[in-house]
Amino acid sequence: MAPPTAGAILWGYLRPLPEGRAVPGGGARRPMELVEPEPSVPGGVWVGLQTYWAWTEAGLFAARRFGVAVHRPRELGPAVARLIPGISRTFARLTGQECVAEIPRQGPIARDAHRRTTASLPRTAFLRFPPEAVPEALEPPGSGADGALPVHRIVFGSSGSGKSTWLAGEAVARFRAGRGVAGIDLHGDLTDRIASRLAPGERDRLWVVDPADPDSPGIDVMAPTPGAAPGAASRHLIAGLKRLTPDGSQIYWGFRLERIFESFAALVEERGGDLGDLLRLLTDPTFREAARLATRRPELARFLDELEPLVRRNPEFLWSATSRLGPILLHPAMARLLSPGPRAFPIDRHLAEGGIVMIRVPIAAHGPEIASFAGTLLLARIYYGRVARSGGPAPPLLLLLDEAPLFAPSLVAEILAEGR
């Protein structure tokens, strides 16, 4: 939408230049690789691009509509002359076909632009589009494909509209630019799309973690994070569990529950254990007694001393905490994924070296509740682990979340607000 202060706006679309026609403005056709850089958008001018995608049996097609708005009508002509050729050249480079701007009658195209529909676009406006060029096609006007990665991108669309295709193209492009890529694939098809776009030599740097495969490694969500302070891993786990409890729900997260998890997670971290050990502390009195005798921290020993009489009087005392880890207790695949023991994958090192890690927890195989539980704990482990690093910024990382609504909303909101 144009800004409300716009005094004049022009809408148009791009179409391929017919064979045998000269480039508007005179001169011969230019080789596609010899393209002037797109000019930057000057102050006081608004440029909007709408790109529409169509999957057919013949492949992927795209149409691009543009709008240029200015404050005063007399500024519209110079702005159009400056910007539209660059927009045409950019789309021509992406599609491999020389493009020109078409300025139709403004009523229908302006109405469609506001409604986000394509009724006024002819079939010739849809050009064959290489899927690997999709990430660059979504760059804002006036920025090159080599510019800095935006802080966040959110991809909306109905099922089958190409969201996973775009995410896969983005992942491969950033991987080839030297960034690590971590993806949590709750739909299940993103991993294969990324693998299919990698060259044979590049696939050696792609690791797939799939709890449905008994031979797959897992991600230890309580493993110490390189460069983070002691105790960070347990705090990150508790943060993830806490964000799985929505405000106002019947399952309350209070001081008692937080103290139980803080103390038990500290005991597990002290002994170098994992999420399975945390569950044993909640369910096995003999294991708790062994931990009390082994700990070197007086405050933890005192906590366990005070806990046992409470549990004997009220056997349900720890059930609220135990229920938070129910997916580990009831689903062996989740135990393999989140508390893998010696089969833990070194995710921090692999990402720091610029590799790709894809973690598949498809809702079709595990159900939405289990996928949400695992996805949120994994996201907390990766995100909080990076922000807790000391000694300089962490290496660049692209974090992909497929089916974002299944992750804890408060954690996703925190990443959108604070993640850099």
C-alpha cells in the first residue's frame, strides 16, 4: 500500500520483450550478465513490488507488479524514469528474459494491487522462474542480492503455495555464502527440498537429525554451550519449558515448579547428565538419594533433604513437573532426539563451521503436541545458546522454522523482538 501522504501513484507490471523487438530507448539487446545496478530509491519516493507465484506442471512461474508513489504529482515522471528501468532489469536478470514495463489503464490494476489479486494481469506477465532465484526475488527495491541479510523474514501462504521452496532456496543461498543454517522442520518436507538443491560435494555438510530413524544422532538440549557461562544450559532448558506454558492456561507455572526444575537441572548439569537424568530425578527416589550423596553443592543437598518428606506425604508433589516431560517418558523417539547420550550431535561446532543441520519432527508422524514440545526445546537450545556466548559475536546463522505457529508463541515473539 502507498503511504497516505502520497499525492500521485503509478501502477504497472512487467512483461517479456517480444523476440525481434528493440530495447525501449534504442540500442541493441544487452547480454543478460551486463546489467547496470538497480538505482537506490531516493527520499520522498515510495516503491512497492508485488510478486505472484504459480506452480504448474511446466514448472514455477512468477509475475511482478510495481507501484511508484510520490508526494507531489510533478515528481512522478522523474521518479518513474529513474526507477522502472532498474526494476525491469532486475526481474530480467532473475528470469533470464528481457523485460519491459507495461503501464495499463490505472483503474483495474490499482484495484487489484490493493486487493492483492491478479485479475488484471495477462498470462504473458507470468514468466518462467528458476526456483534457486526466489530468495533474490524477495529482496527489497533498491537493495542488491549481496546486501546484508534482513533480521527476520516471515513467509505466508496457503498449502502448496511455495513456502518450503522459498525457504529451501534461502537456506542454500546463505549456506553457499558461508553462513551456518539450522532448521527445525515440523512439516517434514523442507529437509528433502534443501538436500535436492545441494551439489553432491555440498551434501557432506548437511546433517539430518530424525528421531524416526533409530540410527540418527540427537541433540542434547542440556549440553553445555561453548562460550557460555556455567549453568547456562539448565537455564535455557527451563526457559524453553516455561514458554511451553501459555499465560492463563490451567497448567500453572509458579515458584514451586520453577524451584524444582532449577534444582534438578543444576544437579543434572553438575553430573554431566541429560534430559533423561532430569526425568529420573523426578520419578526415581533411589536416583534422587544417589544425587544427594554425590552433590558438592550444599544448597542442592539441602533441597533434596527437604523434598523427600514432602513427597512421602504427598506422592503427587512432583507430578506437575513430571508432566512437563511427559513426551520423553511416553515417546522413545523423543528420548532419542532430546537426550541421546553418547549419540549427541555436535550442533554448535557444525554450525560454527558453516554447515547445515536439519531437525525433522513432522507433525504427521509425531502429532502436533509432541512436535511443539520438541521444536520449542530445540529452538530454545539453539537461540539461547547463541545469545549467551561470551568472547565476541557468534558466527552468522540462518535459523529456519517451518510451521512457526507450533512453536511456543512467547519464544518466537522474543526472537523476533530481540534476535539479531
